[in-house]
Amino acid sequence: MLVIRRFGYYWLNTWVMANVIQLATQDFCKKFLNLKNDPCGRQFDQMTQAARSGTANIAEGNSRHSTSRETEMKLTDVARASLAELMSDYANWLMQHEQAPWSVKSDEYKRVYAVQFDKPKYTEDVIHESSLHVLQQKHKFDEWLNSDDSIVAANCLLILCDRLIMMLKKQIETLLGEFKDEGGFTEALTAERLQHRMEQSVKEDAPMCPECGKPMLKRVAKKGVNSGKEFWSCSGFPDCRGTRKIE
């Protein structure tokens, strides 16, 4: 269980796919970009950095799962935006060569899209085994990614980017559903703090709420004629607004 907590993102198909795209993008740029079509190396940097951003933000976002669901969703969305940028670069490459992306109805598109990943089976040697797993999944696309025709490679990567964007969209929707049901780190801290204060109140023989019977907590009035003074407030606030004066 410790391994899963430390490296949870290694089990995500989105992280695996992002790595495949990053490696393949690095190969594409080394193979097809040159001083003639990319004299300043700017396109090389932009494409490889966009691909890296996808992988890095998925990993960083998932690493924040237990402390901030909000941050996890934001970073996952940054990964999605980076992949959209990279997808645009591949579409532009095709149009530069007077080509349109493969139609979703074409046989090649369907063949690439139909390739499925294996389920990861890691032991305690996660970093070693996950790297092998990523490489094995990448090799499933060798027919297209290793082509000497940049049009074939770009089309394959365009499809993979589009596929990953849809996967990330579903991942964000799942995270949002969890956040609505369970709250985030801030909500969890508030609940823990309230529980601790209730336990302390019981130990201090705090009175029961005259409205609902729950233990009461000491609070400090923030406004009004009693501003700055302590009073007993129902631990069920704001659902219950019962109060007592402190004698």
C-alpha cells in the first residue's frame, strides 16, 4: 500500500499515455525538425516542452490528491491544455505539408485509436517496472511512430493527443464528483478541527445546546455589542444557532 501512495500516478493510463506521447514527440522532433524548417529550434522546444508539461502535471496533480483536490484538478487541466497545444502543432505540421489529418472514418485512424494499453502489474520495484511498461505500450504504435514519413507519425501523434485529452476530461469529471461528495483538504481539516474542539468541550463539561442537545463550543463574538467576548455556541452551527452565555 505504501508503494501505491507514493507512486499512485504510475497506475494511471493518462500518465502512461502522456509518457508515450512525450517520448514519441522527442523522437519526432529529432527526426523531422532541422535547421531548414526550424532554424532557431523554437518549434523543437515548444513541442517537447508541451509534451513534458502533460506528463509532469499529471504526476504532480495526482501527488496532491490527498492534500488538495482543487490543486489536483487544476494541474490535470493544465496537462490537458498542454496536450491541446501539442495537438495543434501536429495539425499545423500536416497542413504545412498540404495534408489534412486522417478522417475519423478512415481505416488508419480506427486502427490507431483501437490500440489498447495493458494493465500495469507492478511490484515494489515501481520505477523500474513502470518505465518498462511505458516502453511496451509505446512499441504498440511502432508501425506508425517509426515511419520515415512524417505525415504518418504526425497523424498517429495527433490521434494519441486527442485520445489523451478525452481521457483527462473524464479524469477531471471524476475528481470533481469526488470533491463534491467528499470535499477537499480544507474541508477535511475543518472537520478534524471541529471534532477536536467538540471532544475538548466534553472534557471541559461544556453545556448542551438548548436547541438541539449537541455539545457546545466556546467562540468569540466578532461583532455587535459583545464583540471580543466569549460565548457558548452550538457545535452544529450553522445548522443550529443555539447559544448560551458564559457565566
